[in-house]
Amino acid sequence: MHRPQRLAEALKEEIAEVVGFELKDPRVETVVVTDVQVTDNLRDASVYVFVDGGEEEIKQALKTLQRASVYVRQQVAMNLNLRHVPHLHFARDTAEENVTRVGELLDILTSKGEFQERMPDEE
């Protein structure tokens, strides 16, 4: 595993801990860190988060996380004993929302009789 990937995995775990247990802001209570991508030069990291709530709650949570990014970065540096920690850029992870939406659409189609599930060996 290359260094950016190892660092990304360590950052994901630490950021999740800091956001989940150390930030006391109610706007980030429903935040889940889903992925971290670190650039090859290790200077920047995109932190993808899923926020459970409406559109306004999601915007507020992302804004709060961006404001708290310096604190989160300092805590991560101390906890991982790193001299240089990448700058953290929080972004919304829409993959979970897309999965939920596809599931809802399939339920609607199934209830209308427009969709039938087939097993792979049924042909």
C-alpha cells in the first residue's frame, strides 16, 4: 500500500473519532466520515462525509466542519504523532443518498407492478 493510501486510512479513523466524540456542536452529531482521499504530495485531503438530515442541515454541518477543520487537523496531528498533516477539505458524500434513492424508486416500481426481481438462474 502506498503512503497516501495508508495515511488516508489513518486519517479517516482519527477524523471520525475527533468529529464523533470531541466536537460538541449539535450540527455535526449526525456526521459520518465515509472516505478520505489524500493527494500524492500529502498536502491536501478530501474528507467525504454523510450527513443524515435535510438539505439545510447538511449545509450547516459542512460549514461547521470546515470552520472546525483547523482544530480537527491539530487533534489528528497530536493523536497520530505527525509533523505535517494535510489540509482538510470536507465534502458531501452522496453515494449513500443515491443508494437510498434507487431503493425508493425500485420500491415504487415494484408496488406498481412495473418491476419484477429475477434470480440469476431464471432465464
